[in-house]
Amino acid sequence: MKLELKNIKVAAFASEETHCYEASLWVDGVRVGRVAKEVHGGPDMLWLTDGGSVMETMRKINAWLSESDRGVAYKQECIEQFGGDGLTYDLEAWCSEQVNRWLLVQDMR
């Protein structure tokens, strides 16, 4: 599976606990929807373009992400830092990393 965030827009003035953003979500080269996080943190919101099941789409993406090399490393990092069973690498964590990378590139330009 290949995931991409495109058309990223960040509202820095509105960001408080986390980045306030919206972007289009692409899976295997096909735009599947739009993802966004609002002003006060909370979960990322996903809207699908084909009217499919958001929960089924998220389940598939989250399962793939948690089993990926990054997912395994993420879980281990969380265990080392916070103890317990660690956190699962999911679409929300992935989106956060992608937005952070995008912002870094913008700052470097």
C-alpha cells in the first residue's frame, strides 16, 4: 500500500494543541478522500470521495500501518518512552508525521 497526503494546507494561526490542517488522502495513486484536523486537537476526520465505509477504509489502512516497519518501530519507541504496551501506529500518527515533514520542507525553502 502506498499512502500519500497531497494539497496540504495548514492554518498555523488556528493551531493550538496540534496542527490544524486539511489534505487529500491518496492510496496507491488514487485519491480516496480528504483528511483534516480541527483547531483544538481531537481526532483526524476522514471523508471518502467514493462514499465507501470510513470505518472499513480506516481499518485497512491502520492494519497495514501497524504491521509496517515504521509501525513496529513506532510501537517500540512508545514502549521505551512511556512503558506499557505502546501505542499503535495508525492513520492519525502517519498524517501527523506527514504534516510535520511538509512543514519542515516549507521552512527550509
